[in-house]
Amino acid sequence: MAMALFNDYAKKNSIDAVADSAGVAAANGVSVSPNSLAVLDEIGIDLSGYKSKPISRDLLNNADLIV
């Protein structure tokens, strides 16, 4: 959800930055919860196609900042 909020803000404010999301204990391919989708939909953000993913070496190598 934070990724979607940041990316929406960056796009609307012409900020050249993109957030990605992954977890150290995340299952691969799990959909966003219906409650999160509903909240994001209320503010015009569609995250319905997003699926969870575990952190990977490629993600780490391509990141400028990890939070």
C-alpha cells in the first residue's frame, strides 16, 4: 500500500522515482487484501494487479534506497 501511495504521489508531482515492494517473509503471488484495494480505490489508485513477492538479489542490486 505504501508503494502504491508513493508511486501515485511521485507521478502526480513529476518526481523521477519509483517504489517497489517485497518482503523477507512474503509469499510469492498473493493478491492485495480486499480492504487495502477498497481504500486505495477510494482515492483513485488501482493496485488490483499487484502480487506479493519475496525480496531477491535482483531487487536489492537495482535499488537506490532500501527502507
